[in-house]
Amino acid sequence: MTTATEYRREAAPRDVSPVRPHRWTRAAYDRMIEAGVFRPEDRVQLIDGEIVAMRPQGSQHATTIRLVEEALRAAFGDGYDVRPQLPLALGDFSEPGPDVAVVQGTPRDYVDAHPSEALLVVEVADATLRLDRTEKLRLYALHGMPEYWIVNLIDRVLEVHREPIGEAYRLKTSHAAGEAVAPAARPGASIPVADLLP
């Protein structure tokens, strides 16, 4: 006599493979953007083959992006492009738009393609703190971004990550409003953390 358990075991298909989501390439993602698949108000990024919808920005988040942008423009000066919320081309499967990135050169250097390297990448974190500390950190480390800052609005600190190694960073420091930090690529340009906070 066959029991119910034995029947279920016999009836189960033998070659079932797990269902996996489609992994989008950066080339396909760029074609979708050019074709107008996403509306201008859609805030999406390609992270490791997944198209991720980003949350709308609150006023504190937006203000902080502008403060970081201004501070980094002053710190880096000529010969560097400080790019707010513009794409980075990271490998075949990722095109994030960090809140601020500093790249070498001028805006005209990137007419034909998004930059694939940055000296410094900055994310402003409130509701996105977990994402910025995990997936974004992993992504930036994996693609060799030498320095990654998280402006943590929840704890009102600047988290600095340096020396990428694999999917992480070797060094992490945290700095409060009374301290100052210089970007690794501009060691003489000290920026008060309070200048980055709204």
C-alpha cells in the first residue's frame, strides 16, 4: 500500500530547477533608459543585475546632498568632477547613481560613457541606511572604489570606509559633528563633518 508521503515523492518532477529573476545587464538597462521605459520621475538604479526603485527624497536628504556636493567641490577644485546623483558604470551588471561621486576630469570627459571609476563615493543615508551599509558598500568595494562615505542622518555621523578588499573595506571610522575628515585623495583638504550635516 502506498502512503500519501510516498505518493507525493513519486509525483514530484525530478528535474525542477529553482525560479530565478532575470539579471539585467548594464547595456540592456541603458537601452531601456534610451527607449523611455522609465519616466523622468522614476528613481531607479541597476544594482548587481536588479533594477531597484529608490525611495523619494525628503528635504533633509536633499539638503545633505547639496552640502556634500559643495564641500567636495571646494576640497577637490579644478581637474575633478563632483557628480550629484549621476550614474557610475560598474562592470556589466551595475549602474548605481550615488548621491555624490568625485571623478577625475571634467564633465565633458564623460559625454560618450559614464565614468567607471571614482575617487570618492558618498551616499546619504536615512531610510536607506541598511542598503547603504550592505549592498551599496559591497558593490563599491567589489569595484575598487578607494573610499566610500555614508552620511548617516539617523546617528548624525560620517562613516568613512577605505581600502577595498574583496566585498568589504579594510578600514572603517566614524566621525561626529565636532570632527573633521579629509578625503584620502585630498589629504590636505580637511572638511568639518558639521558642514555635511543639515
